[in-house]
Amino acid sequence: MSLTTSFHPRVNNARPGLLPARRFDILGPLRMMAFIAVAALGAQQLALALQSPGQAIRGNLSKAAAAASALPFTATPAEVQEAIEPYFSGFDATVDARGFPASAAVTLHGLDRTSCVDAIALARRIEGRAVVSLAGFSSPQDCGEQNDMTWRIMP
């Protein structure tokens, strides 16, 4: 028996170092960010869907009051109406801006009794940079089957 050794050099394509080379995969983080964005949007829509009518009205009135107080004192009634009206797109609403800059009025038409009672409880008066006050409707007994409720926004 003959002993022979043959020399076959090992092929090593790896870079020198302790750890193997890694490729960065951008798809994993992008998928995770997309999932987080969709989950956040879904949670926001769920929270909006679970709001009571009074909470929705209060939120819209607060945003409209902030928009009204950001307007210059020289704003025309049409400009005030353009600034306030989009916050009430889901309602049958009328904006009267003739009294601006002292006040503007928002009337929500055809609110049912449940929405009226909820609005009295949650959106009767809102104080902040601008004050929002409900005209009339001092108690839930004032609510009928169909109600036209008017709030004054005083920037």
C-alpha cells in the first residue's frame, strides 16, 4: 500500500473576518412599516366609528373653533364659511359668518333625540382659545324627535 497525499487547496470565497457577509434586505422593514401603518389607520377608523354623536359634534366644533380663531380679523364671511364648513361635511349644517370676528354660528339640522341629548351633555360649552356655546337647549327635555341645534363660535 502506498501512501500518497494530494494537495487540493480549499476554495474560500468568503471575505476574511469572524462573521459571514450579510446582505441587507429592504423588503422586511418595508413590510413591517406597511403593516404598522395599516394597523394604525384601522385603529383610528375603529375609534371614530365607536364615537358617540356628541363626541363627534364636540370634536368637529373644537376643530372649527380652532380654524375660526386662526383666521385674520379682516376675513370675509365667505372665507370664514370656507374655513368652518368642511368640519361638518357629515351633517346637514349651515354656517352663518355674518357676525365675524365677534362670532360665527353653526346650525346642525335634523338631529335625532339621542344625538341632541348626547350633544347637550358633551358639547354644551367648549372653552379654549375660542369659546363655543350652545344656544337654547338648556336640558335634555328640550330635545324633540328632530332638532336644529345652533352653536356660537366666539374666537
